[in-house]
Amino acid sequence: MRLKWVFFINVLLLLLAAWGFIPIFSFAMHVANVIKGERTGEWINITPTIIFYSSVSGLAS
């Protein structure tokens, strides 16, 4: 039973990490476009990143 719980937590953290890193990548691409001089009206959603880091810091303590 403990192994199933650990597996579930690991899969959940992997999904949260993927969900959190996608906005970071989008933000990096947005910054690169701004540096190149291309103007975009794109907004970045950092909510998944905040949720991921808060859940990881909560599990680490």
C-alpha cells in the first residue's frame, strides 16, 4: 500500500512539474522575442508554477 502511495505522489509531482515548467518556457520565449525586438501581446500565466513550487516546498518541510 505504501508503494502505491509513493508512486501516486511521484506521478502527481511530475505532472505538476510539467504544468509548472511550461509557463516558464513560454516566458523565456517571450523574453527572447522582446530582446529580438518583436512585440507580442502575449500574457504569461504563472499560476501553475506557483502551485508547483508551493506543493514541493510543503512536501520538503
